[in-house]
Amino acid sequence: MYLYNFILQRATGITHAVHGSFAGTKLQEILLAKGKGLELVRPDPNTGKVHTLLQTEVFGVVRSLMSFRLTGGSKDYAVIGSDSGRIVILEYNPAKNQLEKVHQETFGKSGCRRIVPGQYLAIDPKGRAVMIGAVEKQKLVYILNRDSEARLTISSPLEAHKSNTLTYHMVGVDVGFENPMFACLEIDYEEADTDPTGEAATKTQQTLTFYELDLGLNHVVRKYSEPLEEHANFLISVPGGNDGPSGVLICSENYLTYKNLGDQHDIRCPIPRRRNDLDDPERGMIFICSATHRTKSMYFFLVQTEQGDIFKVTLETDDDVVSEIKLKYFDTVPPATAMCVLKTGFLFVACEFGNHYLYQIAHLGDDDDEPEFSSAMPLEEGDTFFFAPRQLKNLVMVDDIPSYAPILGCQVADLANEDTPQLYLACGRGPRSSIRVLRHGLEVSEMAVSELPGNPNAVWTVKKRIDDEFDAYIIVSFVNATLVLSIGDTVEEVTDSGFLGTTPTLCCSALGDDALVQVYPDGIRHIRADKRVNEWKAPGKKTIMKCAVNQRQVVIALSGGELVYFEMDPTGQLNEYTERKKMPSEVMCMALGSVPSGEQRSWFLAVGLADNTVRIISLDPTDCLSPRSMQALPSAAESLCIVEMGTVETSSEDDGVTITTGCIYLNIGLTNGVLLRTVLDPVSGDLADTRTRYLGSRPVKLFRIQMQGSEAVLAMSSRSWLSYYYQNRFHLTPLSYETLEYASGFSSEQCSEGIVAISTNTLRILALEKLGAVFNQITFPLEYTPKRFAIHQETGKLIISETDHNAYTEETKTVRKKQMADEMREAAGEDEQELANEMADAFINEVLPEDVFSSPKAGTGMWASQIRVMDPINGHTYSKVQLAQNEAVLSLALVRFAVDQKWYVVAGVAKDLQINPKISGGGFIDVYKVDSQTHQLEHMHRTEIDDAPGALCPFQGRLLAGIGKVLRIYDLGKKKLLRKCENKHIPNQIVNIQGMGQRVYVSDVQESVYCIKYKRAENQLIIFADDTHPRWITSASLLDYDTVATGDKFGNIAILRLPHSVSDDVDEDPTGNKALWDRGLLNGASQKAENICTFHLGEIVMSLQKATLIPGGSESLIYATMSGTVGALVPFTSREDYDFFQHLEMHMRNENPPLCGRDHLSYRSYYYPVKNVMDGDLCEQFTSLDPAKQKSIASDLGRTPSEVAKKLEDIRTRYAF
């Protein structure tokens, strides 16, 4: 088996975010690290929408990311610490829209090792040096400078190693233009390591150490070190030089401390806590991330606690000596991994789980009545400040960026009966959890919908003048009339436009600089700017059947297949070309391209004929209307569209003119629902390199529209599709919208790049904002983390088990609130009783949404669970069964018991489970019945068991349960489940069970898969084969009777197959003593499964499923990961394809090494050597290479670059999108 891996939805979880002016303009961008990929986004300062500029895979783990700017420079660079053992500096090239490697310096081994730097990065705020550090021992400093041509240079590394030292965080101290200095949080474990009693370990203190880079001596020294009172988790650099006092803020448990070298004494301030919090009062509070905002006149810090509360921190100084720290509650947003404050007043929040947000900072919170806490306020030791959280006041949310991370489960099914399956994802954590329904298609925003007096058959938009920014008229054609509407603040009917309203219109367009043209069945109407009208009437009894129009040319086809050509002369007059051309059969459709800038005309006309051909006809005045080329079609052409698509490059002059260096494509929509895209040679008119795609059951109509300033094609069949060029590749994506019949581009003040379309008797104005997106999604919120979910086959509803650790159930929460309210009342004196009652009532009735304000942390060993029945189409919850406190649902299965052939929901529940060390107080297996009418869950009975049930699976009309490390078969009884059979030979803990026929594939938490045969006659479960490697399985799926796919905790996918020689039949053993199984091999089963495919994804695989993604497509293995990636592994159907992609991958490894310096082959072989899987992510980077490189690789493969691109496109469209 040979597989090809490609991604459908890139990772959405953000691990690092830094902002800067990477393009070198005044605008700021944000560079996001998403595990093994980088994404550059730019928030639009006017609309607040976040636009993606580029996405790229780096084939390595991005462990740290920082931006810096050289002194006096106008452009920011990015520096990456990764698992490659190299420091890499990247620069964004806006002309090519690519990140380019400026420097790559090797300093250590590859891999995430504790003593190889890369885990931490610190930049000198003036951009003069960078420190890169390891978790233990090693730190290196590189000096950054410019050469004579103003290019960035990097020095040899300077060492600042100290053995037996662990580093927690590091930061560049702002010292102005003094010698660069770095502050590190460290711990020296040497004494603790040598002390056998363990006393030294408890006394070991964390230290704050300053390292100074002496630029004169080119040397790094440990300048100063001092022990800290509390254990700190991160540092914030304070502006220095002329802007502030310098030094660092130390964020530690319950305290924020300011430290600096010299005369400065420490300033400490406790971290405020929420008033009346349900959290455990003994639990410490820490800050988890921060953002610094600095202008020439002021600076402040926004720091966030682990509950999501943001505080604004300012420092009061006296002659550059800090006298107090002031904290003020700012707002509450979901807990983040990174925050960025932009110059335009936006706050970007990259959330730990769930969607990311962009907020506008509306107020700085200086003049509100929120209390301000200060380090100067007197407090008893151990006391702290209290505040009351509230809804957003200083921040306004302007955009949210969808994030599926973490995906905990995925099912591919067509529950909405749409022909194309949907992806149902269980995402998120705690109260920010959700079920997401993903559909393949672009999200469409409906700007306006209005009814029309009848059913129109066509619509166009026109501008009054060629240099107008926005369209002036919408023209709607009916069977016997034409309606003209003006575009302004409102859309109104116009009667004096010069258009003939008593006839249907075939086509209309702007002509020349300021004229309009209307083509109708009896003639052509040329409307000048001063409302003068010139008419050309169709000769005799002939009528105009088809037409094609652009800014300077009009071509019409009369009945009988005769072509008449008109061209505009310099005076603005429309002149008919003397000769007419008779076509060999009836004209079905025609198309003209746009007039290229600086040209008089479009040189070619495309004509689709009834004899199933498309002909290209020259419009060159020297041989006008002479045929140039022809292409035969599988069925008749319904419509044609000529567009120029391809790369847009900005010229180097200051005027910033964008020159499109694209190809001209002829798009052909056929009557059988197929779209063909062919390259049209701009010189000879030849057609070559045809791509085919099936769009739907109706004939395909094509319309040219504008997207992102360049041309795109809207194709309409039973679904509408958009073909456009975006971020160096072609996209053909359906619109997630009802069927449309006719469309045109639309541009107005409210919507600069929209679409006006008709559907039955309505006129719709639509906008497409999220170009490049593969899926659009609907979100249904949940209360707890969705650990398992299944589809109820009979009703098509989702059964979801939600479980959270460190959480209260609703019941316990109410009891705790009541207790605290009673305590408030009791604590108050007699004269304060009324006030205390009011406060207690307000506290009980207060409801803050937990998806923003976080749920209370109940403490370890506290669990909350529920089982929910949900409608997958509208998200309606039919039924919820809430379990008692400390009962955790770990597994779920839908089982059809042989006893009565009915479907039951079976849930495996653990009681009083502790995670580390793993201790379980037993558990239960609950059986529920689903009412097919009301969809309510009806509890049947509960069976007590002696360990936590990690996995459940239906098997031959019974239930297979993995209880701890015991595999059991249960059958349905009246009062409880009846134990029938068990196997105790699984070594650690069962996490997944798959059954087929007589075989069971059981996954152990760290010993891979066991193949078990159930012998019904003897009622025995016998292990007959296992794996040769240990694997920490997280998900598994059966591909066939002998083959199982597995995903593990380290990000590998492996496919295991039982060889033909493996026997699972005891009768074949001639001794009759089951000796074959008793013999054993390497402490395991006597027979071994073969590993036929291995591949390192780099993200924990949470779901594997064999499914078909497109109607009529082939099956593929769909996987979903913890980071939010959805991808597919698809099999090669021919040896030729496999050889081609193997060679392409080999060339790409050599010609396009990964950005962060990792070797691609060793990355994909992180834990096991990669085997029989081609990396589509790498192969697909072929289209973004330089044309010269593309040519050289393609010629080595014996093909042209377009043939290679076609191969890459074909393998995607055969299985997915």
C-alpha cells in the first residue's frame, strides 16, 4: 500500500504570535506560529477584519518566535527557534508573497532536546543581539548588524553556558544603547541532584540572572544573580533608555514584582483575585501572557491571568526609579497563549482553545470608576486585592478567527442529506467547547435581498465612466422587458437611462470611456454619455441569438450561425467590420476577453458550436474572423469565459502599479455539468493543458467577476462555484448558498467586491470575504469538553458525552453558591444585614458566561459529566442526562443487542478517578434507550465494574468493554449487563476497541495493537498476533479485515497489516493444544503484524476514519488532530503515479528545503522511518517555486511544469477538494 498525504484544513491552534511591520510599510502584520506552520495575517485598519497574507508549512516544530528591527530600519524580521538545531532569520518579501530565509546558523543537534537551544528566544529591544536558550545549560548570543549594502548580518555565537541550570524564561532588557542585557529565570539543581535526603530540593530557590553582552570585548558575562521569594513563570521587559526606567517585571504565583540593577529596591504587588470566586481559595493565581504598548510619551502593559482577566499595569517613576506598580482591571477575554497590541489600537488575542479574537481598544480605562490597586497600599502578609469581573467595557470585538483546536473527535457523514458529506468535529475544552459542522464551500454574506415583479433571466452591472470606482446601474432582463436600477444608498428604478425597456436584453456593458451598449434580439443600442442613442438593427427577419461584449468590441451571432463583428474607433463610434462569417453550425455561446491595458482590442473570440466544438477566431484587423484553433468537447458548450489569472507582481517604481503576469484561460461550461479550463496562447490562439472538473447536474453558466483586484470566474450549475487565484494557487470552491441562476460583479461603497445575482424572483447582493477557506462552519456550543460522540443510526442525531476534570456539576455549583451566600450573611454585623442580604442575592443571581469568564476550578479529582442528544442540523438539544459529581464518562458506544435488535446508548463511567497517579474508585456501565419520537434518553440500568471503562465497542450483537486492562464481553440483561467472557492479557490499559467478524483489534495505551480472535464454541478471547513496536495509541480505525490504521501521542500515523502467513484459526494447529498461541515470541504473541506505512504528522491524531468526501469519489483515510488540522491519506491507484510523486518529493526536498532549517526526510521520520507515504504538503509547494526551478524539476521528471501542476490538482480532486 502506498499513500499520499494532504491537508484539507490547516492547523488553527496558535502557539506563538508576534507583530511588526514585516512588509516594510506603515501597516503592521501579525506572524502566527501554528505548531509546524507559519501564517502572516494583516488586520484591516478600516474594517477590523483579519486577512491572511500567506500560509506556509515549515516541516519542523516552531518552539519560539520573536520579531526584531535593526536600529534605524523600517522593516521587521522574524527569528525562529525550532527543533532543527539552527537559528533562522526570516524576511517577508511582499512582491513574491513569501517568507525568505536571510540567515541560518547551525549550533546543535536536531530534535526537541533539553540542552539544545531553541526553546527560548530573547531580543535586545534595539535589535542589536539575540539570545537563544535551551531548557538546560546552554545559551547562545548572536550579534545582529548590517553590512555595507544594508543587508542583515549575524555573528558567530557567543556562549553563556552554565551546567546544572534549568531556564524557565528569558527576555531582553531595554537598556537603550548601553551594552545589551538579557534577564533569565533560572534554577540551579546541582545541590538538589547530589543530596539523597531531598532536603536541598525543597530549599532550592529560583534566581533572576542578568547576562551582559560586552560589544567592545565581544563576550557575554553573568552580570548579576539574585534569588527570588516565589516561583516565577515569566518576565516582562520594561521600556528603558529615554522611554522608561528599564528593568523587568517578574510574574510569579500571587505576586507581580519589579526588579532592576543598581539602587532600585524591589516593588511587589499582589495579583488581585475575583470577589466571591467559587475557585479553591488555596489555589495560587498566575499571569499567563502579556502585551506591551509603547508610544513616544507613554507605555503600559496588559497582562492576563489564567482565568482570562486582563489588568492594565503602569509604573510610577521618580527620576527613573520606580516607586510603585499600579494595576487596574481592564476586561476579561478567554485565556490566551499570546496577545499583541497594534499601533492602530487593536488587541489581537490568540486563545489557548477555541476561536481567536481581534478587539478594538475603545477606552484605555483611565477615567472609569474601576478601583486601581497599587503596591503602595498597605496589606497584611498573604492578603490580596479583590475585584468584580464584568462584561467588556474597554474592548470591542471586531473579528473572530475560527479555530477548531483542539479537535477531540471527528465523524464524516451526510446527516443533512446534501449529497456532499459534512464533517462533524467535537472541539474545544471546558465551557468553550462546541460541535462544529464543516461544509466544503466559501461562506457567503448576504448584503441585500429584494423581490422582483417577475422571474428575471439575466442581470448585469455597468459603470457610467470607465474610471468610476463604483457601478452606477443594475440592469435586470425579463422575458419581455428590461428593468434599470440605479445604485446609491438605496436601489431605485431609473427610466431615463437610454436603455430600451420593452424588450429582453441579451447583454449590456460599458463601452469606451463613458458610453453604454445594450444588445437585444432585434439590434444593438449604443448609448452615449449625453444620452444620444445610435441603433443598429438586425437585417431582415433575422434575430440576434448570442453575443459577446467587452470595453471596445461587440460580436453578435445571428440566427443561422452568422457572426457580425463591431469595433469602436477612436471617436467612440461603433463600426461594423465589412465581412460576416458563417459558422458551420448553430452558435451556442461566445466569449471575448477583457481588453489588455495599453491595447486596442482583445485579439481572440471564442465560439461554442452545436457540433460539440469550441473554435478560437482571430479579431486581428489583418485577418479578421479567420479561425485559429479548435477543440472538440465531450458534450455541447453551454457558456464560455476568457479570463486572465495568475500571479500579481508589484513593479519596483514608486507608483506601485500592479502588473498581472498571468496566463489567459478559456473556461468552458458544458451542458453535462462539467467545467473545462484551458490555457489560451495569447499569440497563436492555440488551446492547451485542459483541466476538467465536475460541478453539478445542471448545465454550467460562467460569469467573469472581480476578486481581490483580479479576474475570477463564477460558475453556476446545481451549485455555484468560484474559480479564483489566491496566494499562488488556483482554487475552485463551491459557494455555501442556495442555487443561483445568473450573476454579475458588483461594486458599491458598502461592498467593493460583491456579486449581484438572481434566484427565482429575487435579486441578491452577496459578498465573499473568506477567500482561501476550504470549509465554512456552523458552531453549536456545549457545556463541558466533548470526549466522545456517536451518530444514532435510526434517527441521525448526535449522542455526545461531555466530561470535565477540575469542574463542578451544575448541582454542586448551586450548593457552593448557596453556602457562600450564607457565609456572607453570617459574616455581616447586625447593622449591615440588609446590605449583606442584597449582596448575597446579587451573587446567587449573577450569571457570567463561562465561555469567556472560565468555569470555576474545583480541584483535582473533581469531575462533571453529562450525555446529550443533539440535532446535527440546527444544534437543538433534545435531551441531557447529568451525572453526579465525580462521575466521568470515558467511553461511549451505540450497540444493537442481539436479544431484542434495538439500538442502545452505552456509556462507560469512572468513579472518583484521579489522573496522576492513576487511581480509580471503580466505575459503571450505563445503558440508555433513545425514544425515536421525542429523542429523549431513557435510563435502563447501571452495571458496577471494578475499574475505569476506557473503551466500548459493539460486537456480534453484544458489548465489548475495555475495563482497565481487562477485555470483557457483556450481553444485555433485565437488571444489568451480564458478563460472558474476558481476557486479562493486555499489559497496561485498553484505550480503543475495533471489531469485525470474529476478530477484535484492541489498542493498549502504550503497547500498540493486539489482534484477538473470539472463539464462540469455547467462549474464549485469544490473542493471536500483536505489533513489533510500542505505540502510545490515541486513535485507531479498521481499513479491512487484516488492516488497522493507528495514530499515536507523538504525532505518527502507522498502518499495520496481518501478513497472509498469520493464522487465527486454532484448528490448523495439528497438536490441538493451541500451541501456536502458547509458544509466544519476544514476550508477546507468537505472530506479528507488519508495519506497511508510517508517517510523522507532527500533531497528535485524535480521530481516524475511512470515508468518502465527495459524491462518486474514492475512499480515503480522514484524520483530525489536536491542533485543528483535518487531512487525508489517499491510496495511489497506479505504480506510475507513485513513482512520479516519489521523484517529485525527492526533487522538492533538494530544491526547496524547509524554512526553519529542519531536514524534511528526518522530520517525517521523527520516531520511525517514513515508509510508503508521500508528503503532499511538500509536493504542493512546487507551484510556489520560481518558474526556473519549476522548469528544471519538471524536465528532470520528463514533463512540463503545467503537467506537474495538473498531476497535483488531479490527485486532490479525485479524493477531496
